[in-house]
Amino acid sequence: MATTAVLMLSFGAASQERYLLAYVMATAIGALCGGVVNSTLWPPLYRRRPDTAIERLSGEMSALLDDVAGALRDGWDLSSLPSWRHQTDRLDEHLAEAAATVADSAESRRYNLRQRHKPDGDEHVQLLRALTEIGVHLHAIVRALAHLDHQNDLAATPDDLSDHYARDYSVLLELIADIVTGRVRPAGVAESADSGPDAFARAHAQADHIRDQMTTQIQAGALDHPRGWAISGSLLTDAERILNILATLRTPA
């Protein structure tokens, strides 16, 4: 109606009752048609799009963890570093796409008559926030391994970066990968056995085992390579922080 008034004043027809009445009627008919269309043809709800985006992200993060674990299972094989960097960069892109998808889904539910159940947008936001934080620590793990790759002479001999540490750390990453796959799920999707309390217990036990090994070496005075200790401590810290983030997620219904 405000637009109609502006047009009538602009064309100087506001004083002509016949034209004014015609424009008012046309505006009213348009508003009525719009209301009828919106009442009979409800706009779509984008319910599955956020779920799909989040499932894709959790799958990619789990795959990256498995790739790194597989490379470290038999020692410090860092030949796949370019691929890991590419995967983390792609994760950033997909995180941005998932954020846009969650926002679109929330917009599609607003004042939508199809929305007859409790909105699940808060859960999507929680999962997306957790995945974003996990992505930060995945970047940190890859960067630490990249720094290690630049110190080839450092990786070859020190006890604090032995192949035994690499194998233990690979087991921890595999456990975390299973938890990511099973834990980061939308509501209504059953949680897998690999992400329950037993899985968290095994992962924390493995992290404690690695820390105990490092503590034993420190007490024995094996501190000849402080840069190596910094890297091993950084790797363990980022893995444990990912576990803590996953533990804060609400168990799916």
C-alpha cells in the first residue's frame, strides 16, 4: 500500500478517485493472490540438506584421520603431506558451505506452515560449531607433521620421536576417527557402537598410555631433542582436544 501511495503521488493521480481506487483494488487483489498461493503452495523445507552437509564433513574428517593414522602405523611416513594439506583446505571450503546450508534451512523453517515439529536448527548449529573446532585441530596436526617433515634429520634418530610413538599415535587417531564417524550425526540417526562410552574410554586410555611413555622418558632424562618433544606434545594435545570436543556433543536421539 505504501508503494501504491508513492506511485499515485508521483504521477499526480492521488486526487483522482477513480485511479486511486483502481490502484488500491489492484494492490489488494495482489496481496490476496499472494496469500492464497502461500497458503496452498507452501515453501519447501530444507531438512535433509544440513544433515547431508554435516555427514559429509564428519566423513571427510574421519577419512583424514584414518589416512594420517595409516601413514604413521609403520613409522613416520610423511609422503602424503600434500594430500593432507589439500584435504584440510577442502574441509574449510565445505565448512563454509555447510554453514550456508544450515542458515538456509533455518530460513526455510521461519513462518513455514509445514514446520509441525520442534526445530532442529540448534542441533545443526552445535554440530557445525564442533566440526569447525575439530577442523582447527586437524590443521594443527597436519602443520606439526609438516614441520617434522622439514626436519628429516630430527625425525630419523631421536628416541622421543621413535617409530613406537608413531604407532601409538596412529592407534589414537584411528579411535578418534571412529568416534567422529559415529558421534557427529543428526538427530534421529542412531549412534554407532564405535562412538559410545567404551570408545571414549579406549581413546583416553591410549592417550594416557602415550603420555605415560613420554613421562617415563622425561624421568629417564631423555631430553636431547627438545624440538622433537615439542612436536610430539603438540600432536598429543590436539588429539586430546578433539576428544574433548566430541565428548561435549549431545548424544543423538
